[in-house]
Amino acid sequence: MPQFPLTIFLPAAGLGERLRPVPNHLPKPLLPILGTPIIERILERLTAVCDGTIGINLHWKAELLRAWAGASRWRDRIVFFPEDPILGTGGAHALHHPSFLPADDTVGQAASAMLAGYLGALSLAGTHVS
């Protein structure tokens, strides 16, 4: 699959309230699916087509996400954006410096949501990235 110079932003600061009590001990992006954290599955798919920086916002259980990222194969590409207080979805996007999130070359994906079939469409759309 071709790679494109796209920045990745993963909002991962949420409290995971709809999944309580599970996220009381583990942030939602680190919940395992068949033994692999959700965030890892997402990055495996996104980094197959995006070779830019990976931004992750942090709040709930931030130290666990930092530890996971520090041990991941993407550790040199990850930039953290701590939120204190938590800003919510719109605030997470507004917080980041414009040089990290330029309007035309960023892929955003909730770190707790699973990607399915749109990466093929992303690689097709990538042919329009100059």
C-alpha cells in the first residue's frame, strides 16, 4: 500500500464513561481486542498509509498511554498533547498548534474506535494528495 505524508491525530483523552467500570483501571484506547490494544490496531492500519507524525492527546490515565507509546514501534513519531482540564472533542482539536494539524494533510481517528474498511478509500483519496 502506498504511503502518504499525512499527520495522524488520535484523540485519546476521554474518560470512557460509557464503558464504566472497565476504564476505571485502563484507558479506553488501551482496552485489548484479542490481546492487542485498540490504539495499536488503529495505528497499524493508519501507519500503513500515513508516514507523518502521530499526535495523541492525553488526560485520563495519561501515564498508561505514555508508557504504552514509549514501548511502541511508533515512539519516535508520537507527540503528546496533555489536557488539564479535559477539553472535550472540539477542544482537543482546537488545542493543537496549527503546524501540527494543517488543514489539508491530517487524518483524525478516535483512538478508541476501530477502523474497518475506509483505509482502501483513504489510499485512493491519497492519490489526490500533492
